[in-house]
Amino acid sequence: MYLPAEKRFVIVNRITIVLLYVVILAGGVVRSTGSGMGCPDWPKCFNRFIPPTHISQLPEGYEQEYIEERATKNSRFANTIAAIGFERLANKIRHDESILQPEVFNAAKTWTEYVNRLTSVFAGIFMLLCAVLSFTYLRNRKRIFFLSVLNLFFLVFQAWLGSIVVSTNLTPWVITVHMLIALLIVAITIYTYFQARVIRDKSIVVNQGGQWSRILAFAVIVLTIIQVVLGTEVREEIDFISSTLTSVDRSLWISRLGASFIWHRELALAVGVFNVLLFLMIRTRFAKDSSQSYIANAIVILLVVQIVSGLILAYMGVPAVMQTVHLVVGALTFGIQFYLILILGKASHYIGI
């Protein structure tokens, strides 16, 4: 039986998980529509809290002003990463003239990016509420409190990194890190949700799954993370092709991709095999109406959607809507796989702080 304060935390945490996936969805739409630079500054948009809808509303001389601001921010960022040993990347940012090229105003792209930022704000508010409500666990489950607070620091870092994404004009490797941090935030939020549930309901974890089920689930999620990284790199190549080789027909984009796409495609087979093996193992060791079986079913369904969307991307000219579907389904698969790992643990694993 949940205490009132615990029930509030569980509800808010569940809403936060949903909002985080809405943010990922919004980010996917931004990427697929090329709206990442719809707002050239951050956190405001054209120095306004409500973005402009017409070019006549733009601040006078905004292009030069934002170029100078971005140059200053990029210089600081380059110095920071150079100080920790990434001199080559720092020099690339310092000498990349395309970073300082202003985007042509497009109201649709501006508002697409702005909606993405609004969803991020709502998710941030609920993450803050989670941290506040987690105080109730300071005595009986400290990890919930500490991780909820730690997640706020990751959120701040993610927001700062988002500003760097804008400032560096969507520099590829920065986007990859941005995506990985997003998955980390999702994982922590799912973990605190699970911990808040298992403290009052040990029935959601059982012992008959065996160690091999959990090991296989770990292997599957590692493969998924690798696929996400490779997929992000493929997407970066697609963005480069679409922006620099405008004369190339969209249906030929895939043929211009390099090793990242080949690895992403070939590894998809291994991902499929391991997920099917996990599904069979779960279904033979757990009841059909168990949480573990339901999640295994969901993973297979998502896997099928992911494969179909990947085939459509590869053979039907990289349609923008499928880019978003592919991204969001990949993130959903990661979250569900992570939750499966948690509920495959023994009850004894969750006793203590």
C-alpha cells in the first residue's frame, strides 16, 4: 500500500517518463524536418519568448548579432574540449566556417523548434517535481532521492549541450552525445519509477527467470545502444548529404552513405536474433500473463516496427516521417528493455537503501 507522498511520486514519475518520450518525438520531428536551426539563439528564439511568424518581426541586424554570440560560445566550447584532450575536435569547431553561416528564416521551422523546446520545459518541470517529491524516500530508499536529484544535473547539462547543438550548427558528434544523455535521463527516470514501485510491491520481481535471462537482456540492451549510436551517425551523414549535395536525388542518399550505415544494417541482424532469443527464453520461463512476458511481447512488436521502418528508409528514399518513427521506436525499445532487466532481478536485489 503506497503512502500518499509515495503515490504522488509514482504518478509524477510516470508522467515524466511519458514527457521524456514526447521530447524525443519532438526532437525527431525537428531533425527530420531540418528545423534544428529554426531558432538561432537559445533559450529564447530570435530574442523573443514567443517566436516570430513573419520575417518583418525579426530583430534588426539579428544575423550579425547571433553570429558574434555563437562565435564567442563556440570558442569557449572549443577551449573546454581542447583542455580535456580533444584538440582535433576543438580545431574542427574553430575552423568550421559553416557554423557561422546564418539560416534563412522559415516560420514553420522556427515554430517546430520552439515546440520542441516547450516540450523540454514541461519535461524539466516534472523532473523537478520528481526531485522534490523524492524527499519522502530519504529514510527508506535513499537511491530514489539521490538519483532524482542527480537527474536534474544531467538535465541542466543536457540543456547546455542543447545550446551547443544550436551554437555549433548541429555539429554531428555533439548530437550523438546529446542523444546518449537523453537515454541516460530516461533510464534514471525509469529506474526511480521501478524502485518506487518495488518498495511496496515485491510481486513485480520474481526469481524463476534465472541469471541467464538477465545476462541475455543485458546483451540485448548493449546491442540496442550500439545501434542507437550507429543510427545517429547514419542520420548525421544523411543530414550532411541533404544539406551539401542538394542536386542528389533523395532516393540516392542511401548509396552515398559510408561504413556507419553498413555496420548499422548488418548489426540489425544480430539485434533481431538476440531479441528473439530473449523473447523465447522469457516466454518459456514466465507465465503468459506475467509482466515479463508482456514486455517481451512489446519488445518483439517494436522490433518489427523498427525493421519495417528501417527497410522503408533504405529502399523508399528516406521519407522524413519514417526517420522520426525509427528514432522514437529505437528509444522506446531501449526503455522497455531496461525495464525488463529491472523486473528480471530478484527481490533480494532491491532490499536496502
